[in-house]
Amino acid sequence: MQGPGTPTLDQLRVFLCVVEAGSFAAAGRRLHRATSVVSYAIANLEQQLGLPLFDREATRKPQLTEAGRAVLAEARTVAHGIDALRAKVSGLLGGLESEVNIVVDVMLPIARLVDALRSFQETFPTVDLRLHVESLGAVTQYVVERRAIVGISGPLHTGIDIIERTAVGSVEMVPVAAPTHPLARAAVNAPGDARDHTQLVLSDRSPLTTGRDFAVHATHTWRLADLGAKHALLLSGIGWGSMPRPRVEADLAAGRLVLLDIPEMMQRRLDFSAIYRTDTPPGPAARWLIRRLAEQAEADLSKSDMFAIPRYAELSASIPTT
């Protein structure tokens, strides 16, 4: 038995237009073709497939047959795929990346990340995005090893000549514990009291800061590679530790966690930088993503003068344009 023939893209587009317009005549007006030409294209398509797609006799306007309804979904998929292919190739011809790999520090507030990525998707629908979430030196390692073109990193006290940095704001870090924790029950903690209680510390999975501690005050620590696990242990009352304020804001409001009064832990902000290799500068889509994060930081700055970052015009000037 001979199988169906291969319809042309034009035949499928005419078919879709007839369905959307509701008649051959309306489709002809949309396509700027005579009604007879539209009818001929549909007849050829039906002959190619070996199936009647429209019932022309039951009503004055052509109605899809059961086979026509089944073919409709596939025709839309094919047309959409061709449109997506053309859009991607057009972007590539204009220098747009086909894919952007980005790695972000786990401390970056999720609301900022969601805003940036949603806008990225709307602006660059043809660019695939691969997102990695790491902590501390692992972000820089991803960029150094070319596994990511752009990283959003916290401060890394290691000089790497091949890395370019652009400031993109910060987040407030606060010491917290469950209300049942001894440090939370005390109205005021004397200097050094925190050293006697287990501190939950986010560990670095990269070799860039092996053996180095950041904001560690206790003599006994539990090292965790996941911020979610640290959050869960804090809520359970096992130890105390610093967290990004946006991550625990709801817990503080509900009383599930308490801000700790620890004299040796002054108010601290964790600064973020967009980083990339100087020999592999970001393309148009990746540059746009850096600018979006810089704009977020600029918006935060306009709301509060609690911390200072370079103005957006300076940030944009530091991002390569070629």
C-alpha cells in the first residue's frame, strides 16, 4: 500500500489559514489569492495525504473532518517549527547566540533571578538558556572552565586575571536561628557567645577557596553544600547561621526564625558581580542579561541609600559591545 505524499509548507499554511479564517474566500483575502487558487491548494493537499480534510457538503462553510482535526495539530506544529527555525537563523545571522550558559550564586534573591530570566525569554525567544546554581568559588570555576559564559558571583577573594567583573548589586545577610535556639532566647548576647553554638556554614564545592572560611565565628561548624538544607536545619533549631534576608523574610514575619543580636556580626551585605572571561566576552543576549541585572540593582538603589553601587551608565560602559 502506497503511503501518503509529502505536503509542501505552502499547502500547510493555506490549510491553516482556511481553518483560522473560516472559509476559502476569507483565506483568499488574507493570502491575497483568488478563492479558486486556495481551493486548488487544499484539493492538492488532500490528494497528497489521501484524506478529506474538509466536509464541503454538510454546511455552506467548510468544516473540518475528523481526519482534518487530527492533521490540524500536526500542521500547526510543523508551521511553528519552521517559524522558530527561521527566527533562530535570522538571529544567528545577526550575531545572536544560539545558547547562553549562565551560572548564578545561590545567594542571589530568587525574585531577581525570575524577573531577569522571564524578561530574557520574552526578549530572546530563540535563544536557549542553560541555568546552573552554585555557591562561592564554584560560580567562578564554571566561568574559568568555560562551562558558563556568564556568572553572577558573590565576592571571591582570589585574583584571576582572565576574569572581568561588573557590579550588579547586593543582598543583606542576616544571622538567624529558630526561636527555641539559645542565641534567640537571650535578649542580648555577649561578644563571643556565638562561638559556643554550632554554626551552619555553606561550603564551597570548588578548589578556588579550599581551606578558607567566610563569616565563620563559631568553633564548631556544620558544612552544607545546599542552601535549602541549611534553611531547613535552621528552621528545625539545629544551629544558627547567616541567610539572605529575602530568603527568610517570610520566616521572620511568621516567627519561625528570629534575627540574632550578635555583637561581632555587624550588618553585612553580600555584593554580586557579573563575571566573564576576558577572552570570551558575552554576546548580545548575554550582555542584555547582565544589563538587566544591573538595572535591578539601579532600581534597588533608587529605593534606598543603604548601600552604594556604580550607576547604571557606568555599568553599561564596562560591558563590551563587540
